[in-house]
Amino acid sequence: MVVSEIELFEVLSQQLGAEKAKSLVQYVEAKVDKRLEDKTSVFSTKEDIAKLETKIAESKAELLKWMIILFAPFYVGMIVFLVKQFS
């Protein structure tokens, strides 16, 4: 038990008795631990952020590649069209 749990136990044991206070402190401790686990599972670690940054960089590169592939024929066609119009 940590200090705050000991203090809680001492206060409760005066009111409820040692056994009931002990079981109540254990129950509260279990609830707090469960809530803390639930909350910490939502947080991102540095490793998670690094993975996300890597995925974003890969997506940018993939998007740029497809933009070049799809728009290159359009630009070539425009150049050919302009050359034919003005020659």
C-alpha cells in the first residue's frame, strides 16, 4: 500500500473496523487501477507517433507518384495541342 492508501485504511478502520476497511481499500485500489489502465491504453507513445509519421511520409510519396503518373499524359497532351495550334 502507498501512503494515501494507508491513510485511507487508518481513517476507515476507525469507523468500520480493520477487516472491512482493508477490503474497502482493496476494492478502491482495484477500481483506480482499472480506470488508470483504461485511460493509459488511449495515450500514444513515442513509438506510435514515429510509426504514424512513417506512414504519413509513405502516403505522401505514394500520392506524389500517382499524381505524376496521372497528370503527365495530360501535360504532354496540352503541350502537343499548343504546339499544333501555334505552328
